[in-house]
Amino acid sequence: MVKGTGLTYRQQEKRGVILFLAPAIIVLLVTSVFPLLYSLVLSTFQWNMLMPLSVPRYVGLVNFGRAFGDVEFTGSLLRTVLYVVIAVPVEFVLGMAIALLVTSRLRGLPAFRVALLMPLMMTPVVVGVLWRFLLNPEYGVIDFLVQGLGGPGVTWLAGRSTAFASILIVEVWQQLPVAIFILAAGISSLPDGIFEAADIDGASRWQRFRLLTLPLLRPVIAVVLLLRVMDCFKVFDALYTLTYGGPGSSTELISLFIYKQGLKFFQIGRATSMSWLFLVVVFLVSIVFMRQVWKEQAY
């Protein structure tokens, strides 16, 4: 019992914890929970803010039903899935190869590790602007190098297939260090005794990697894939500054498409309903990966 308060030490401690957490909880409710719930309310209304004196009109779940029949929405969703299916495996394979390299005992690796951090130091907006200059067909460095090697000039951001390939290259270039450093940390934490025993038994490098490194890294691999899949699904900044979804809609992924519907065409009800559908898709995908992570941790 604390003198003068009538409370036990445990009750006093709980009150202190609540007082310390209250400001953070209030900020979280105001900045995250309330806008999220308010967007759910708006998704049940039809509201075109471009029309003068327009007011929201309640339509129930009509916006959700229309989203499934919207060719543009399903097209952007399929492009996003394709983007994730290509980018994440490439980042994982390259990340694993480079992680094995940076955890080796070769000389000059400290400088190489520092160089790997450079893409992560840049904001996605800067990355998009930078690569827009690099891929310019008139004065871009990449096209200059391609032509210097005898190749044809490529209008990277003007063709539908080359533009999609360009955003994939930018994604891998900027986010590859994330996979590298997480995998490298996992490799560095593996017990040396197992690999020494494998060396004594005459195991080759490939056998050690396939039978020891990969199985022991399964929880780390699951975390890397979870992080990269979620980030790829919600990519926006670099895409906005690099192509703005063009040419046509060839690089218009779901996050950029929803942004245009809500903040360019001001179809608020349509945009919020699509946002919630997108949230459900990402949530289901993350649940699948989280179950895998928990399973691997138990393993």
C-alpha cells in the first residue's frame, strides 16, 4: 500500500503504465484508427467531389460489387500480382547469393557492404526521379552504355513491356539490400559446428548449402518473403515519379490506381471501397506468410 493514495504498488504501477501509454494510444486512434473506420463508412457512399455542391449518397455495398466487375481495377490488381511474383523471387535469389558473398572472408567486403546501403539511403521519390533520368533515351546513362556496347537504343519508359521491366529493375535495385542484410544476418547466426562436421564428412559447398544452410534459414527466409511481398504490394512513391502508371496503364499498379480514383478523379466512394478490398487481399496474403513464419519458428 502506497501511503496517502490508498493504492497498492501494483495498482500504482498499472496507473503509471496507462498514463505513459495514453498519449501514444490517442495519437494512434486519431491518425490511424479513426481514418480507417471513416474510410469504411465512405465506401458505402457514392460521392463525386468534382461536382459542385455534391453530397454523399448512401449506396450500401454497391461500390464493392462494382469493383469486382471493374476491368481497370482487376487489371491493375493482376499487374500488381505479376509485379510481386517477378520481383520477390528475383530479390530473394540475388539476395541469397550476395548474402553468401558478404558473409564470406573475402577482402574488400566492408566497402562493398557500405555500397549496398546506398539505395536504402534514398527516398523512393528520389529513386524514381533518378532512374527517370538514367533511363532517358536522349541523355540517359543506361541507354548510352547500351549503344556503346553496340546495342540498339531503347525507349525504356515509352514501351509497355520495357516500362514494366523498368519498374521491376528499379524495385530490385532499391529493395535488394533489405533481403541481403536480413539473410546475411541469418547466415552469420548459424552454428559453425554443424558446417565443420559437414566438412569433415566431405560434404561439398552445394551440399552444405542445400542440406544445412537452407533448412536452418527457413524462418529467416519466411520473414524476408513476408516483408518483400507486403512492400511490393503497396509500392507507390517510385512508381509515381518514374512512370505515373504509363504508358497507358501498363505500369498502373493497384496503389497508384486507387490514388488516381480518389485524389485525381475524386471518386471517393469508389476509391475507398477499392482500398478496403486491397487491404483484405494484403491481409490474407500476410496471414498465409505469418502462419508459415510461426510454423518455421516452431520447427
